[in-house]
Amino acid sequence: MSSQFSNPSQQPVRDLCILRLSALGDVCNLVPSVRALQKAYPDIRITWVIGSAEYSLLKGLEGVEFLVYNKKTGLKGMRVLRQKLMAARKGKPFDVLLHMQAALRASVLSRFIPAQRRLGFDKARAKDFQSWFVNEQIAAHPHQHVGEGFLDFVRHLGVEPGELQWNIPLSDTDIEEAAKWQPEQQEYLLLSPCSSNRARNWRNWSNEGYAALIDYANDKYGLMTVMTGGNTPLELQTFAEINQRVKTPVVNAVGQTSLKTLLGLIKDARLVVAPDSGPIHMAVAMQTPPLGLYATSNPDRTGPWLGREYVANRYPEAVRKFLGKEVEEVGWGQRVRDPAALDLITLDEVKERLDRIMTDNPKLGNNE
């Protein structure tokens, strides 16, 4: 059954609002849903309520009107957002709201968005009481990649998605800024070694491993490394420690690029190396091979949508060692809450994934 509340309408949707504030990887995974809707309904009007950092990544996405909400503004910001919507739309509600973020803050915000239909996740994925805030739910599909879950919203509206497409725009300025960091006349891998720092959510591999991989990539393939990231103390310290260990010079772009510049660097890289974090999904969006490092989260759920064969995946072993179970016995979103799980990823395994990428020389997906 497609919906717990009512059957999906087969009438074309002309005026739609998406609510998805974060995070960088998730908004990248949502773009193919936008493209599928635009292909099915060329005249569709799409408004996307989004976070500020995520907007800076997707800014310029054609056919989409963005409305930025800063979570620090709380209820006051929600009221301001509603006032803007009501004024711009002269009080007219959206045909449908796609409530694509199962978090309590987002659900409260959803009530400030006028819409006739409110579509949310199925029961299993409707976390933080999301089902209280919607009147339709997508079909339940257990053990599904996050991106496929977003496409289920499209299917609920009567559209069968075709080949995945992103086409996230880059301006001439973005491309010029990216070029400033690119090694001249030399291929490079892009390394983003740190994921977002959350309590008891360990994802980052060892600095020793990263340094050894940098030297291996240069010695065997002549690849330079461009290292990127934010300007947090952890990321700055990570670069410093890796840089002390390598024999190969590293281009240091940590804390010095915009997200659009990072996207430009990813587009021209031979591959991207990163843990479970936004740059892995940005790589897929730009058709660049993703060498993801996964041990505490399941790459079949949150890994790269395409190119998953290049992931160094030690999640099954981590579940077995630290939870005493098999993957099939734990919840689909179960994380391993032990930093020692990252030690299961070996340098030899990561080198082998790098070798496969260099041999296959893949170009992911379709951005035509």
C-alpha cells in the first residue's frame, strides 16, 4: 500500500515545495528526485526550503526557487519564513509539500508551510513523530539507499524516475577558483579526511593511513593530493599531522574554499577519498569515482549512490566485532559506536580500491 493515510493522486503536480534542510550529502542525493519531477512535468514550479550551507552548494539549480532557513533563528525564523511564503504566494497553498527530513525541528517548520497535501516517510523511517505532521506517506521499502528513499516521494506522485541525473551548476567564477588549487599539468586525487564531528559518531580513518595512501598514489600513479575540509580545529590539526608524515607535497586547501569551489575541484579530480561525509556524495554528483571509507555506518544505506564497488567496507566486520551480531540482525540505520572500528580498514584494502579505480577509470552516471 502506497500510503497509510490515502492513495496518491495521479493528477499532475504543478506547484510543489520540498522541505529538506540538511545535510550536504543528503541534499546531493535529493537532486535526482528534482530532476525526475522536472522531466515529467516541465512546467512544474518547485520551491525548496533548505539550510544555508546546503543552499551555497546547490545555488543556481535551474527551475528551483530556494528559501533558506537558519535553524539558529528558531520559531521566530519559522514565522518569518511563513510570512515570506504567504506574501509571495498571496496566501495560496502548495499543491503538495514533500517533507523529506524526519527530524522534529523540520516537522515543526513544516506546519508553517501552507500545503494541501503533506507527504512524509513511511512508518519505519518517520522518525521524531514525523507521521503526526503529514497526511500521506510513501511506500515502505526496507533496506534502501537514502537516495532511493527520496525517489519514493517521486513515485508516490505518479512519476517513475529514469536514469539518475544531477547537473549541479558551477559558474565561471567557481571553475576559476577551483583551478587555483589544481596542480599544473598533473592529475590529482582529492582527499577530504574528516567527517562532521558528532558525539559518539566516529567515521574518520587514521592520519597514518591517509599519509601512506598519499605517498602510494604519487609513487605508483603520479597523483598529487589536494586536501580539503573546513576550518575547524580538528580539520586543521588533521592536515598538519598528515603533512608531517608524507614524503609527497600536498596541496593544502583546508578551510580555504567555498562549497562550489570544492565541487569544481571534485569534478576535475581523478578520484575522491573520504569517510562517510558530504564529499563522497558530491563526487557521485560530479561523476568522479568515490573511494569511501566505511566501518561505523552501512555504505549500502549511506554510501555513494553509484560506484559503491570502490568503497573500503568494513561495516559487516565492525557489527560482528563490536555488536556481536551479523548485519542482517541489526537495524538498517544501526551505527557502530566505537572509534576502534575504523582500525578494521587496512591500508592494503584502500590501496586495492585505488588500484581498481585507476584501472577501471570509470565515469559515473549521466549528467547530460
